[in-house]
Amino acid sequence: MICALGSAVCYGTASVLQAMAARAAEPGTGSGVDPGLLLRSLRQWRYVAGLGLDGLGFVLQIVALLSIPIYAVGAALAASLAVTAVVAAPLLHVRLSGIEWAAVAVVCGGLAMLGLASGEEGDRAGTDALRWSMLGVALGVLLLGAAAGRLPDKSRALVLGLGAGFGFGVVEVSVRLIDSLALPGVLANPALYALLLGGGAAFLLLTSALQRGSVTTATAGMVLGETIGPALVGVVWLGDRTREGLAWLGITGFAVAVAGALALARFGEPPAPARVEEPVARGA
């Protein structure tokens, strides 16, 4: 659980740094799937620093996924929104209200309950159908991003964040579906390609969401997408369970943590102001 919480700190801080970099980058096509925007953002040191934190967070997340149930990791990652809200206060000049601080406390309380209830990870092997399904979901994330790019800014940030969450959720489940990294067997595992495609698509969508939308709204959509679905997959198909007699505490903790995270989006900071282009004098 400590690794999962460390991953949440890394991801939450990275989201703010990447939002600052994406907003400083030149606007592109406005599409939710804009590789050019990602490349322009990479010229910003804050985005590179955010990627470094994402990398560290991903390593911690894998360690957590190999030792505790997916639902526990997912709820812990929901705390990344609380981290985002706290870090955004000084860096994006956002003032947190009493309601937002209360939501942060709610997230922490839900995680504490979940930590007490979490059991061992399930020992069921995923089916081939589940592996191919993850690859299909990863492809669907790209289609969702392309459609969401046409939405108004507020809805756009939420839907793109949700799509990014689906992509990261694919990564969470795919880690559990790759039972061996030995060559050449791993190359025939659809879960490997689902992991790569889902993670890449998630980064594209999240970068687009952070450029023109509220960072907490985008991150809230991401939290929603990467928690509920993977948690259900872990319980139904992979055998994840709580400690004996503590299922009620685990369910309550999961619900409280996610609800607190989403409350932060409801009362989050307003969207980023639109970029104003300065007129260029003729002949300049």
C-alpha cells in the first residue's frame, strides 16, 4: 500500500507540472489525440520533470499491483487528485476552499479504511478473452479521444480525462495479465500490446485535457476511469478479495476515497484561460 500511495504522490504532482507545460505550449489542432501537442509539450522542462515522476510512479504502481488487489491500488491512485489539488494551490495559484480540504481528508479516510481491509491479490490467471478485451479497450480509448476533441472545453477536459483513465486502467489490468516476460512468449501476449497502447493513448488524451481544461476536472475523470473498471475486473475475473469479514470496510473505503476525489473536481479550479494571440504588425 505504501508503494501505491507513493505512486499517487508522483502522479498527482506530475499532473500539475504537465498542465503548466501543456498550457505554455503552442495550441495545435484541438483534437483529443494530438501527437504534435505532446511533442511541443516535451520542449518544456516541467513536462519532462512530470514524465520522470510518472516513470517513478509507474514502477511503484507495478510493485503495488504485484502484491495487493487492483481495487486497493486504484483507490490509492484516486488520492493523486488530492495531491493534484494541494500542489496546484501554489503552482497554479489556486486557493483551496474548506470544502476542498474536507474532500482531501475524506480521500485519506477512505484510503485508511481500504488499507485495513485489503487482502492478498487474487491468484486466478486471466483468460485470453480478457487479454484481447484489454487490447480492444485500448483502441477504443483512441477513438474516444478523437471524438472528445470536438467538445466544449469543460466537457472536453472531463471526457478526455475519463478516456485517459480508461487507458491507465488497461495498464493496471494488463500488468496482472502478463505472467512472464520471457521471450518470445511475451510477444504473443495481447496484454503486452494493450499495456503499451493503453498507456500511450492515455498520455495523449491527458495532455490534451490539461491544456485547455481544469486540471482537477481532467484528473477527476482520469481517477473515475482508472478505478472502478479495473477494480471490478480484479474482483470478478482475477480473484481479488478483502480480509476475512472486512468486505464491508473495503467497499466503504473504496467508495469514500473515490467520492472524495470526485468532490474535488466538483469544487475544483476554473478552466485555464484561453490563449490570446497578439496581433502581428504587417511586414514584421
